Amino acid sequence: MTLSILQLPPELVAHVLRFLSSSDLATFALVSKQCRDLVNLESLWQHRCVQDYKNDRVEGWNLSFKEFYTKVLCKFGNCIGRWQPEIGHYGGLIDIKFDRGCIKGRECFPPVDPHVDQPLRIRPLFSIHLAEDPSILEVFCLKGFNGPHKGQLSWGEDGQLLVFECSENNNHQHPEGKQKEFEEWLTQETGRPPSEFFVHGQELLLMKFLVTTQLGCSYPMTRVMEQPARPGALIQPGLFKGNYGGHGIEIIQLSYSDTENKAEGRKITGDPNVPANKISLYIDLDHPMVLTLDQQRTVELMEEIDIPELPPDIDLQHLPPQPFQVPDDCFERFSHPPSMCRARFHGQGQIAGHGFTNPSMSSGHFIVFDNNNFGFLWLELKSFSMYSRVQEFPNI
């Protein structure tokens, strides 16, 4: 005798339904009223929220789990995470997350130079709410000077590009004119009062202001793919803030090769010389080295001596700490770096002319201080840059 699934105990049927996709559940609900009632179980849709979108926080939405899944997650659930906007050479970092009863997009800017150990500067970009008609989600632009106004969020044709666009760009005009807008922007960017506006590198800042604020509020974005933890790594992958001279602090993503014992730092934010999305650092993890303080006295000395390399099969996790100092003939972009480090490796840093002309790789040293901090010694440039992990996002 054939046994129908509906003859099983309801709790067992509900358990079986947990293995069906949302589209399969919709099909199953068409079979009969009993099937439809089973598919409408809240626990089933809570499970789907977690499985498909890793989110079941319906607080503030005034929706059932099924409504939350179908009205909110199906439309915008895949936009949650970190994104890199296409803004000329400069790129950027946008964090999109669920908040109580809404979805928020936030622009994440590096801290004011040279404070790489400070948190990111966070500014609201857009929000998504249910309209009075709960079948409609409204998008609001939060930039500008006249409060929230209409915006739109859409997917590109390939489903990989996310686009946010303000629908009312007139709200982005400063009420006191462009000069006042530039002064306020410059204060935020440099941390200096208006009396010190004529600072070194103001031309670079003016260029950045014009590109990032005067082209309208339109953000095509690509997802920042997060690399999982790497067992045995002296420093885990993730996002880091680093000093880049006159260009200020920029954000790079440290990641490891799957096939070689190499690492790289790719720019999330960039500048007119080495733009966003370009490689900033290459690190050769097969060649660790140890230097004494005397050997680190000057860059010229380090380039002259035959630096002893450790055996490539050495267990880096059990290396004793070694001393570190910034060479006397080297420009230090970060005050008081650590005096001890966990390891030092050969590396290369990318340099280029304005407009990414004549790019080349310059030799350097990659210095690991701890899991949240590393440095890069640019030998040719005689410059030391400090990098500090972005810690605002728990899963990075």
C-alpha cells in the first residue's frame, strides 16, 4: 500500500519540508489546502531565512517570517555585505546591513592620516523601508543637505553589479555653495581647521573632492569577496588601513594564494597613482628573514648586507620575536611602531606615475607585528607604512 506524505505526523512532514527550496515549497503549496497550511508554518520560513540569507531578524519589520522572506529577503537579501563602488581612481567601501526594521547602506572612509589604528569614519548612504503599502519597499538617499529623499537600488544585468542611485541630485547642492562644501569636506578629510586649509598636497585633495562629490550620487558596486581564515597564518586575511603618503590612508584587502605560499594586498580605496582594485603589495612567504637592530640602522645598510634567510620549511608559528626599528634614513608615516615583530618577509610594493603610468614593483619588507597589524618598508622609496586591521565588521 502506498503511503502519502500527508499521512505522516505533521511534525515529521514539517521536518521533511525543511529540505525543500522556496520554489519547491511554493509548488508543494499548490497541491491542496492541507499542503498550503503546512507550507505556511512560521518555523519553516524562519529556517529558509537562515539557510538562504543567513538572517532571521524580523524585529521592527512587523512581518511574519514568510512575509519577511518573500517581500524583503528575495529582493534585497543578497545585497547584504561589503561592496566596492566605482568612483574614478578612488574606489571606496560600502557596508550594507540589516538594522531594526530597515536595511542601511553606509559609506566607510579611512580615518584621518596618519592614525591607521583609529576606526573607520562611517556615514549613512541609503536606507530601505517598507512603505505604507507593505508590498512596497522604498529606497531613500541619505546623502546631501536636505534630509532623506528618493533613491533606487538595482542589480546589473549579470546580477553581480549592484547599483545605488539618488533620484533627486538637487538635494546634494550645498546651501552655501561649493566653496563652503569644499571647506567642510577638507576639514573632515584632514582633521584640520579652516585656518590650515593651505596644506601640502591640497591639489591632491581638491582632485579627490571633485571626483568623489561632484559627479552625482551614483554608485555601481562590486562585492568585496571575503577570504576564509587561513590555518597557520601569522596574520589572517581581511581589510586593513594603511598610510600612503600624500594620498592619506587607504584600505587594502590582504589575501593569500590558494596554490602558492604568497600573499597580496589589493586596494579597496585608491589614488591617481595606483587606483582602487590594483595590487599594492606582493609578499613572498617562502623567504622569512631575521635582522638585528644594527642591521636595520639604515636602508642603505640593509641593501648592502647579505640578509640571511630562514629555511623555507621552518615553523613560523614558533619563531621567536625579533627586534624592529624604522631605519634612520627612512621616512616614518606612523609614530611609534612596535619595537618587536613576529616575522619579516621579502615583498614588493607597486608604484606608478599619475594616471597609473609606468607601473613597476619596488622591493620591500613585509613585517608582521601581530594578527591585527603589519608594516611595509619601501626600500627604494625609503619609507615605512603601517597597516591596521579594519575591525568594524565581525566576520572580516
